Amino acid sequence: MVAVSGAVDGLTAPRLRSALAVALNRLDGRSVIVDLTNVRFFGSPGLRALAESAEQAAAKPGFLPLRIVVDRNRPVLRPIELVGYDAILALYHDVEDAVKDKPLT
């Protein structure tokens, strides 16, 4: 699991990208859960980091999608919805739902 807090912007997105790359390289038949519920700002660099990481996960043998926990966190959910990523990313209310694979409805 990768837990993120604070702001994800041009300065911090490289750390998110790096953390996701490490998690994806350690895949052992499980999904990577990305908890964004404590993020207060989520800019376009964060969106790109998620999209790139989702593509990397899809390229892995035995592909399991990233599971993105957004709750109803508007600073995160709204940008994801605006660019249409809610149609391509696996979004969840909380970590428990992500573990059980119960996506947002």
C-alpha cells in the first residue's frame, strides 16, 4: 500500500511516482492500493503519476489494476472525474473496500 498525504503537485508528484514504481516492482500477485484520502490538493502532475503507474501495472504479467482509495475527498476525486479517469481507474471508498475489491458505486 502507498499512503499519500498533503499536496500532490509538481514538486511532490515525483515522490508519488517513485513510491508507486517501487510498489509495482514488488508485485507478487496482489494489487497495489494507493490511499489518497489524506490528500488536500491533487494537481495534474499527480494525475499523470497515477495514469503512468496504472499503465505500468497493466503491463505486468498477471495484471492487477491499481486500487485508488479516494473516499469522497473532493480535492482528489474532482480532478480525477474532470479528466475522465474515474472511468479507467479502480476507485474505492476506503482501504477495506479496496482490499475486498468493492469499487465506488
